[in-house]
Amino acid sequence: MENIANTLVEVAKVLAHNETLVASNTETGKMHFQCHSHPIALIAENMSLSEIDEYGDPGNWSYNGNKSGSPAPATSSDAPAGTLKVYERWSSEYGDILEGHYFRYLDGSIDNIKISEAT
């Protein structure tokens, strides 16, 4: 029981640092967990200057959490097995509510990042 409590403490630490915990099935059938930093740095790297002018500096955004139902398995026919579609909500430095969406692959990398005003 102590091992379970220690594991839950470690999971809480991960979530408190805005990291995503990804579980994948290994060849042994056991679950393997990987921690990935929150993709805000990758989102910022992929924003155009006009997007930064419109939405502000991502370093000044506040994370509001995942949109209901997110993450969810990607349904695109060209998405590799295990790919997740992630929708997140942010408050910009201007007070606008933004939505970010992207694909997260099993290796933790992300792709197809899009930022828009929340609907």
C-alpha cells in the first residue's frame, strides 16, 4: 500500500508542474508512464509574429485546463495509432480566452498546433 501512496504523490508532483503523464502499453503488457513537459514552449515556437501580436506572449498566458473530453483519440485516418487530439484553454495576457489544439504522439512529441479564440 505504501508503494501506491508514493506513486500517487509522484503523479501529483508531475501534474503540479504542468506536465502531462502519458501511459503506453509495453511489449510486456505492463503500463509504462512517461512525463512530458507542457507544450507551451512548443506552442510559442510555432506561433507567427502576427499571432503573437493578436494573442500576446504565450509566456504570459494562464493555463485554464483541458477542454471537456480532451484529450481524445485522434480519428484522422493518417494519425498513427495512439495519437491523441488535445484541446486546451488559456487566458491571454489581454484577458481573452484562447483555445489551443494539437496532436500528441506516443513519444510525447506534438504537431499541428493551432491557436484560436475560444468558441
